Amino acid sequence: MRMPYGKHAGMLLVDLPEPYVVWMAREGFPDGKLGDMLRTVYEIKVNGLEYLFDPLRGR
């Protein structure tokens, strides 16, 4: 899924910069499916598990 709004609109959620995802976590994720996906991206990024994104990037 791509980020639907903001500075990073159009970017794949898995490619969002970690500082931005951390900021969103502090500010509060949006409701719904987007928020759920961003929470998952956050957990993966802050725990150093970004290799899990490789299949989504086609690597």
C-alpha cells in the first residue's frame, strides 16, 4: 500500500523513513486499515526486521 497523504504521499509504506514512522507513532496512527499497517511497519522498523519487507519490494 502507498501512503495516501502528506509529505510522503505515494511512497510505499514499507519505504517510509523510520523517523517519520516513529513520529507518527508518537502523534498517533490513523484509524482503520492504514493505521494497522503503519503500526506493523513501525514494529518491524524499530525492531530491525526490515528484511521482512524484501519480498514486498521484489527482491
